[in-house]
Amino acid sequence: MSTLGKVALGMMGRLRPKPTVGDATHAITLPVPLRIGGMSLFEALANRRSERAFARDALPPEVLSQLLWCACGRNRDDGGRTAPSALNAQEIDVYAALPDGAYRYDADAHRLEPVAPADVRRVTGYQDFVDDAPLDLVYVADHARMRMVPAAQRETYAAIAAGAIAQNVYLVAAATGLATVLRAWIDRDAIADALGLTHDQHVIVSQTVGLRPHA
């Protein structure tokens, strides 16, 4: 769908997901991610960039696994994550919009839990490329987990935490040859409806990830 068409539907409150191309009723157990090797941090920073062209090919399971673990996976026995969270609130949930449905990343179990049997990529952003890119990540803050944070500061804390996760995705994309772009021009209400979010949950940003187009 064109960007203009999506904007028009969004203004009318009619931006809706597409039917899935598979079955999103079961959890997806991800392969064990690598914790050593790969490109150096300095090289990844040198290669970090936003890209807006993506191949339609699905990400291989091992690539998806590595990406999600680097984003905010569990990296120590006490439950700590690869991305920081003030007061260890862990208020950010990462949702993965795939062609066969939408999932929530469970960092402790390192798997994707199904949340919506629909292809919600169409509603994760107004840009036309999000419809066909293989993966859209949606960062959602759960304010119910932030009771220790003053109410006036919760949005700021959550935005910082989401930004740290997004940068992790940028760095692993740079290190593994993926393309990615962070997007704030989104219909948050449409995304919340598509994912079945509660009033305590707030959509912050989306991030598209995929293989670079074939030469």
C-alpha cells in the first residue's frame, strides 16, 4: 500500500492489518545466540547507518535469534539484559511483526510468544516499505512496571530504554550486513489495536529490519 493511502486510512482510523501468510498460534523457540566473535564494536559503529530498502526474504532463524538477543536479550544469570533499564523495571517489550503474525519477545525464555494472528506490518508505519520488509520491531513501554518511577518521568525513562534497544539493533545490523531504520512516524493507536495492548502500554517507536536488496 502506498504511503499516501496509509496516511489517508490512518486519518480515518481505518488502518488495519493484512491476513497472515502462515500460522501465528504457536510460540517460536529461537536458536541459541552467539555471545563471542563477530565484528568489533568500532567497526560496527563505523558501519552503522539507516537504510530504507529491504529484500522480501525472510530472516533465517539464527539471524532473528541473534538480532533479538542483541536487542534486549538476557545476558547474565541475574536476569539482566543487553540493554539498560532504570531501576531494572524492564518496561520495554519488543514486539516482532512477521508475515505470519505478531509476537512478543520473551527474553528469559528466548522465544517469540504469539499475540496477534494477523500481518500487522502494514500498520507499523506509514512508509510503504514496511509492508513487505520481513520484520518490523515495535517497542512498547508498559507503565505498570514503572511504579517506582515518578509519573512525570516515565515517558522519558521509557524512551531512553527503547533508544538503547534500537541502537543495539543498529549495531548488530551493521555487524551482520542487515539493513535497518528506526521510525517514529507511526499510527500508535492502530498499532496498539492490532497488538491488543492495554491502556498501561504505550507504543514508542518501530524499527524495520531485513536483508539488503539483491544486487
